[in-house]
Amino acid sequence: MALWVDHAMWWHVYPLGFVGAPIRPEGDETDAAQHRLDRIGGWLDHIVELGLNGLALGPVFASTTHGYDTIDHFRIDPRLGDDAHFDRLVAAAHDKGVRVLLDGVFNHVGRAHPAFCALEQNGPDAATADLFRVDWNGWEPGAPVAAEVFEGHDALVVLDHSSPAVEQLVVDVMTHWLDRGADGWRLDAAYAVDPAFWARVLPRVRAQHPDVWITGEVIHGDAAAIVTESTMDSLTQYELWQGIWHGLSDANLFETTHAIERNNALLETFVPTTFIGNHDVTRIASAVGDARHVPHAVVLLCILAGTPMIYAGDEYGLRAVKEERLGGDDAVRPEFPPAPPADPTTLPGAEADAATVLAVHQELVALRRRHPWLRTAQTDVVHVANTAVSLRTATGTDALVTVLNLADESVSLPAAGATSVAAGTATIAGAQVELAPHGWAVLGS
């Protein structure tokens, strides 16, 4: 696996929304290549100033609507730009020491993909018929093609991952963009694909690009087994994400510590991809309910084992709720200005505490940078109650203690051998640490 990922921390962007591209375009809005991808380049200095060194891009390939209905894996979406714009963004990122991760939608394609359109025109005789899972029984020319679709979404046609043609397509796409400068891949809906497919594809990709890092979107299932069987380097840690925001929202830190212990167990097999927000979920500032507990979520992201991702805008504490309806993702995928604003409260979903939340992120990312061993360190629960917790994250030679308080009253927690405050605010008195109401701190020796 790529050694550079040992120090990678990502800023995750949903490009189409971020640059203000039309998500459900009409007419000829996508006919000519736009220059919108350049707008992401205006935020590269912000990534570095946050202390991050990775840009994780959502889908950038030609699609019909939201980017996950791909119609051409080898072409940049004209709503974003073209190859030249992509090359310019990658070059600018690399010049600043920022790696670039691409979003690979390889479970399905859009119904308007030329390969599927050929089936609708030519039926089972189409040259691309072996790319899809289709029930041809009773089919007649001109009749709809009964293809398998992804999770009931008729516009998303599932690829046949038992087909050598699909295997070759995915290898070709992954290597094409790695050749152009990408550093890694996030495999969208990886949970829906047989791990054996990835086990055939990924070694072929690594044979040409041994430094590539590959993480898969896995929402449920046996994560350790999936990594072992698929040969992916990492998986998205949805269980930890849920344990963090649920625990904070419900004032039930027992749920959070249970998720932390489960995260510890994964380290025997792989280092998970950790996050507290992404383009598919309610923003963390809205999810936790009480804005005073946003820093608590950020603390956990930065001190727990994993390769962390910060969703663009979460560092400003933006609020937005995902809704289960057409366009229900739009609020969590808003347009951003071409560069960071001098006044962050002007950002979509921002509130008066935007600058304060940004400072907390910078403080905690810097702490993570000073202690790179945190990426693979086990975290022990020293003390837990519904509204307070003391955690000790350690290796054989290094240790940090994290203390959180969700209550309206001060609390005294075990300092677990810590003697100084490394981040946040607390008072250490011998073997105990005193935390103010809704306080948090990371302690060192």
C-alpha cells in the first residue's frame, strides 16, 4: 500500500454542487465545456491552511444529473470543464503537496450511457450486451430492456461484475486517470459489488500504479472480511460516524464508546477511512443538535485511528439537513464561492460561530499532525457516563487523553496519567481533570 497515506488527511468536495453546476440541467446547458473546475483550485490554500494534504473529489466524469449516473468514464463532465481543467487542478494540488482522490462509480452507469443505449437499440446482439445484467426473456425490438438497477433507481443500470468486459473497463478507467495524475480512488457503492471482482481488478491496477491508495464505500457488512477478500486498502467507517453523532445528539456516550471499540478491532486488518460528514448525510453541525458539541465530534475524528476526511464546509460549522426526496441532497451539497470568503458567515448554512468552528478544526488537525501515530493507535475507555467520557489513545511509547462533557454542569474525570492540556480547555488537579459544562480537551504528558 502507498506509504504516503500514513500522513494523508482529506478535504472532501462534491464538485458539481461546490462549483454551482446545474444538477438537473435542461436543454443544452452541458453542451460546451465550462471552466467551473478551476473554482476548486481557489480553495487549495485553504486545504493547506487547515493542515490537510488531500483533496477527495466526488464524481467528475460525464453524467446526466448528479454525477453518479455516469455516461462516459473517460471524459470530464462538461459542466465542470475538460481534460485541461482537470490537469490544471491536479498539477496545482500537487504543487502544494496535496494528493488527489477520485470517485469511481463502477457498480452502475446512467441509463443514457452509450453502452446501454446500444442494448435498447440492438438487444442481446449489441456489442456491449455483456456489460449488463439483463433478463431477455420475452424481449422484442422496441420493448424496454429489463436490466437490473441499483437500489430501485431506474436511472442507474447495474454492471455485470462477472463479465471480463466489465473488469477490463474498470481497470482501464482507473489506470487512465492515475496516468493523468490522480493518486487514489474511492470506490462508490463498493458494498454492492462482489469483493471477488475487486480482487481481480485492483492487483492489475496496482501492477501499473503500485503507489495508489484505494478506499471503498461500505455502509454495512463485515468490513474486515470485505477488505481481506477485495484487496482494498480501506473502507468508509459508517459505524463510527453513526456512533459519534448519535452519541452526541442523544447524550448517550455509551453508544460512542461502543463504536470506538469496534473501530479498534478493525485495526487488526486495516486502517478505516473516518469522517463525521460527507455529501450523502446531514451535516454534523445539524446532526449533533447542540452547536456546543460540534467540537466534540471534531475531537473524536482527529484523535481516533483512521484516515480522516473533512467534508467541505463542515470546518465552518455549516448547517444543512439531508431529506429523502428528489433534490433532498441539495442542501448538503451547496455552491461555494471561488475562494474562501473573508467573512465565513456568508457561506451557505453558516451561523455566527463559523470562525470559531474553523479555529477548532485548525487546532485539532494541527494536534493530529504533531502526533501521526494516532492513525493506528488503539483507544481505551477510561470512564464513560451518558454525558461524559475519558478516553486514552496510546501506543507503547505515546499517549493522549481525551475528555468530553455534554452536560450543563461541570464534571471531574480521570486524567489517566496526563499532566498537561494539549488542546481545548480543562484544569488538571492530580489524578483528575475538571471540565466546564459542554467542555472538551485533549491532554498530554
